[in-house]
Amino acid sequence: MSLHLLLRKELQLQEKIAALQAEIDELAKKASIGKSSECAEQQLEQLRAPQWCIPIKANVMTFEWDRLAEAAQFDVILVDPPWQLATHTPTRGVAITYQQLPDVHIEALPIPKLQKNGFLFLWTINSKYTKAFELMDKWGYAYVDDITWVKQTVNRRMAKGHGYYLQHAKETCLVGKKGQDPPNCSRCLSSDVICSARRGQSQKPEELYQLIEQLVPNGRYLEIFGRKNNLRDYWVTIGNEL
């Protein structure tokens, strides 16, 4: 084969290689755009509020509670206070990404105005058990039960966290009752233990909301100190992190 033919074949081969590389680059570009679009759609879905929820972004300590109390009385109130931790170095390496409130500010919440009959679900931490019971009594509730959330990893193992003497792997939600049972109250349908994966910091399990909705079907639900990752249909959610 002559040198001329060899050079010609080499040139043709280089052109084919260049064309193939251009196709590969185009496919990679389309895949990247598709992946970015998919990620953007997922992020948008996470930010999108449920259609029938009522989120109210507000400072809980300065919110006009009297106006809300005039508009509605609630069958269930769920409160997840940003308790002020007990020691000067409470986190021992764990970053706290939300503002903590002193007990006196949490105590000032006008819970009694918002409910004549119904249930109060109050999340507490180990160092605030006594204070949580004091608040229930001050607000006019009788303690009737509590719920234990056993935290798990994605592999369904116990998710141990930091504690003062022992590693903490659970959180507790106290249940108080005021006045009469709400309409349609359905007892003994749910367990007082929730085993579910730990998610974001201070993000509570969805199973608790399901439990509440089973206990009081079609009720009027209010969450105080709520966050956007727990917005739900037919709930009024108030907090400064929405």
C-alpha cells in the first residue's frame, strides 16, 4: 500500500474518531443537563408545601396568638420547644443550628387560649422532664401518656447520640389532656413506641403525625415551633424556620 493511501486512511480514521468524540461530548452534556434538571426537581419537591397545609412563618414569641384563638380552637396542639440546654458546653462537638429559648419564654406561650378540650403533645429532653411536667400543669393539662421515639440508622440499628452520662438513642413526647376528648377520638389504635430513622437535626418522625391523626381523625391540628420538613395537609404550622 502506498504512503499516499496510508495517509488518506489515517486522516479518515482521525475524522471518525473526532466525530465519535463529538457524539460522546454531546451525550455527556445531555446527561449532565438531565441530571441537573432531576436534582433541581427533587429540591423543588422538597421545598414545595403540601396543598392543604397552613404554614405561618413568624416569631413564636411575638405572634398574635389572640387573633388565632378567636379564629379557631384546636383539638391537638403539638409543641417542639427549642429547649435551652443545661450546660455551657452541652453539645460536646454537636453543632446546634437553631436558636434556643430560656424556660421562661416557653412558659409564656399562651397555650390555654388555643384549646378548651383536647390533647397537648410536648416534646422534651432529658434535662427538662421536670420542667415539661410543670408546664403541662401550669397550662391546665393532666398528664395521660407519653411516646418514646427510638432513633434508628438507615440500617435500622439504634442511632446513639450524645448524652451527659449515657448515650441517648431516644426522645420523649409527653401527652396531656385538657377538658373532654375531641370529637371522633379513637383510642388504642397506635403504640406508644415509634421506631424510625433519625433524619435532620430536630426533625421529628412522620409517624408521630400519623399517630395524632389516628387518635383524632379529621381534627384541628396546630404545631408550634414547626419546621418546613414537617408541613402536613390540614395542619396549621407556626415557626420562624418555615
